Amino acid sequence: MADNSPGVADDETESIFGRNEKGLESAGTGIGLYLAATLVERYEGAIWVTDNEPRGAVFHVRLHRAS
């Protein structure tokens, strides 16, 4: 998933997946990315964020294929 927001600062790419973490102008609860990361990690996957050029963020999710 990608967006054209201001993006995520390099020093925040890990902490944004923490419980109750919210963006500066977020009206959210701070549980969404935490919940996504918790579920992905439970299934031995990975979730991370990178820059979207020229602006924004790209969220990546990797899960194992079911057999």
C-alpha cells in the first residue's frame, strides 16, 4: 500500500508499529499499525515501510504462502 503523505521519517520507521503510536496530525487511536504488525509477526511474516518517491510512504507486508 502506498500513499502521497509527507512520509515517515527514517528514525520513526520502526517505532510507528508500536502500540499507541500516532502521527502528528492523526485522529486515529494508534492501534492500527500495531495490530497489523502483531498479526503479521504471529504468522512469521514481516511488515515494514519505505519511502514513496517523490513523496509518501509504501507499506510492505510479506507472508508465507499457505500449503
